Amino acid sequence: MAPTTRQQSRGESTPKPSPSESKITEKRSTRGRKSFIFNLSIYQVAAIGTVAAIILMVFTTYLVMNDIIRLNGNTKWQELTTYASRLEFTMRYQVLGVTFLILASFLVMAVRVRTPAVDPLAGYEYLTQRQRNILTNSLETFVMLSFSQFIVISNLTSQLIVKIIPLVNVLYFIGRFAFLLGYPKYRTFGVILSFTPITALNAYNLYKLGSHLNFY
């Protein structure tokens, strides 16, 4: 049996916290959770971002490869009989990467028009450093992804092309936005999500080149 307090023995009820005290307690707990997130080291953030990106990529790939989600639109794999038709299909999805590059360019311009960095030679370029880093990194990765796709469509079957090409571009697009929102400390999730497709495509292209050259 639970021990009886003095207040209970006197017939007094236990005092309840006032609404203001409840709000203060809730704010403190919320602040504690936020401080925990922001106090993580760069290595802990990178580890969490990497695991989250891998989970998302595996889950999305499973949905696409099993036709649970169809990203190929009205294009059927039977239509991709030539390299030209495959290239046309691939080029349609490059608009996602180009759209992000345009957005990143606007972000740089937005900083310039609101700060002394409007004059690039006035010595205030540091004000646009974050936005320019995002734009430069995105441009570099977009070029690598695009050329990797142009090569891989000569190695994959049409059945795989209608799944792989939309998949890698959607993952890249999501990854770039995550990179933008998390830069610089929380950028790992976006980096992994957008760079893994590039690495995977290029690794497959190298493998097919080695097979073409009779290395194995």
C-alpha cells in the first residue's frame, strides 16, 4: 500500500501545477530536446545523416523497382529501342537538377541585392559564401550525375532504364534540397542522398567498361 502523505491524512488534495507552470515545464523540455540536437558533434550528425539517407534510399529503391511507385510517366520500356530514344527519356528528368540550380542562383542573387555584396569587387563576397558554396557543389554534382546517366543508358536494359533514371534524379533532387537546408553542419544527409546515385552509376559504368575490354 502506498504511504499516506500529511496532506492526504488531513483530507487535503495534492496541488496541481498551474497552467503557467505547465507551459514553463513544456518549454524547458522542448529547449532540452533542441539543445541536444544542436549540441551533437559533427561526427554524430554525419553518422545520423548517413544512416537516415541509406534508409530512405533503400526504401525508395524498393518501391520503384517493385513498381509500387512508377516514376516513368507515360513512357513504356518497349519504346526505348534506340540510344536516341533512351537519351530523350533521360533528358526529360534533367529538369529537376536544372531547376535546383536556378533556385540556388536566385539565392545568391537574393543575398547580393540585400547586402553590400551587390558589388562583387567591394570586398563583401564573404556574405554570399554559403549560397555560392551550395551553388558550386550542386553544379559539380549535377554535371557528374548527368554524364553518368548518358553513359549508363548504353549499358542498361530498357526495363531498368525506365526505373533507374527517374529514381536517381528524384533522389538527387531531394538530396539537394536537404543539402541546402542543412548546410553546413547538417549537410551529410543531403550529400549522401545526392552523391550515392552518382557513385553507383559510375561504378556500374566502370564495370561494363572492364567487361567491354575483356578484363574479366
